Amino acid sequence: MTLPASCRSKPSRQGRLLPNLTLNGAEQMALDALLLEQCWTNGQNQPILRFYGWKRPSLSLGKHQQEIPDLWLSLARTGQLDLLRRPSGGGAVLHAGGLTYALVWPEAPRRKREAYLQVNRWITAGFAQLGVSLHPGDSPAEAGGINCFAHSTTADLVDKHGTKRIGSAQFWQHGHLLQHGEIPLIPPAGLWQAVFGADPPQWLPAVPDVSAVETTLISSFGLGLSTEDWTDQPLSVEECTLMHQGAQHYRLDPSEL
């Protein structure tokens, strides 16, 4: 008897897991883009997952975001934050006191919305193990919105109070997907207020432990991707060189804007 497709177990495979690297924002974006490019140019069929932090407070702008308020330029010129451009779309995201995830998925569903929904399911399952209930937002998408965390679409995840907890964005190349997203954990209230004119999202009753979030999500992504084993693989010398070279494409110089 042949089992229906919904009941068949998926074949397991290995995935690449990178160590948590704290780099400047332009390097982080260059590395995400590099891993995606290598995936399709080398014909790799394994997913790549990494979590990372930011060396300095950074404000990343979506690929197509054109509006850059004078206030942001002033904050960058005075050294309070770095400005950079993401390879992905969406609005501005403040990276400070949070955890960022990046997934390179060579066999992602070709429909953007379905890819978002699947990744959201894995993230939701991971946070459920930490006692945090999340669900997708329901606001309409806004191309290049000023503040990514000011609204929540089905690409994002909110808690039971409607507070946005995770904002994600996509970048596609040759049918391969890079999806990365920010999980603000302890965002600096003063800087968030200065950038967006609003208070940052607060975790109630307590902020999840960053190590627990990372560990749980690695497991949850593995189950969702049918990845039996993540292979810990640090960056090669060549990858480090290419990352540093590519960083110039994502760094924004406020003196030139």
C-alpha cells in the first residue's frame, strides 16, 4: 500500500550552521548575500542557517527604501548608529540589543507568501517551547515603510498583545531564497525613541534568554527543513575576504547623502 504524500516522511539531509558572529552591519549584509550567491552558483542543495549580533547600533534600510529622514543622517554623522542598505526589501530596522537570523533556503516555495508562512511556523514552534505564543500579523504590506516595526504583515510575527516581535524580509536569486529577520530582545529605549519617535517593543513578563532562543530555533528550523544534522562550519578564508570586499555595497556614508 502506498502512503499518501501527507503521511510520508521527508528524507533527511544535512544543513550548514554558521557560528554566531558579531560584525559590523555592512559585513553582516554582505555575508548574507554571499551565502545566497554561493548556494546557487555552486549548485548547493543544503540549507544554511546562522544567527548573529551587531558590533554597533545599526539602522538597515530596505533595498528599495528611498526616504532617509534628516534625523537618521544626523544620528549617523554623530556616530550614534551606522546606516546600511539590506539586500532584502521592507522598511527600516534598528539592530541593537537583538538577535538576527538568516536562512538560505535552496528549495523554498516559489510563492513568497508561502515561504514566509512556512518559516513563521518554524519560528512560532520554537518560541512556543519557550512559553511565548506568536502568530502572523494582519496589516497590509507597505513597500519601503519608514519603520518596519510600526506595522505587522503576514510576513511578521506578533504576540498575543499584538506587539510585533519578529520582522522578516526576503531576497531571491535564481529560485534560491535568503530570508533574514530581526528579533529585538533588549532594544535601547533612548535610541529607538530617537530614531522612530516611539517606545520600543517590551517583552512581558520577561525577556527571553538569547541563548535559549537561538538553541530552540536551530532545532525548530531543523525539524521544519527535515535537516537531520546541522554541520557546524565556520567561514573559510576566501569567504571572509569576499565578505569584506562586498561590505562596501551595503554601507551608507551619511556625508554623501
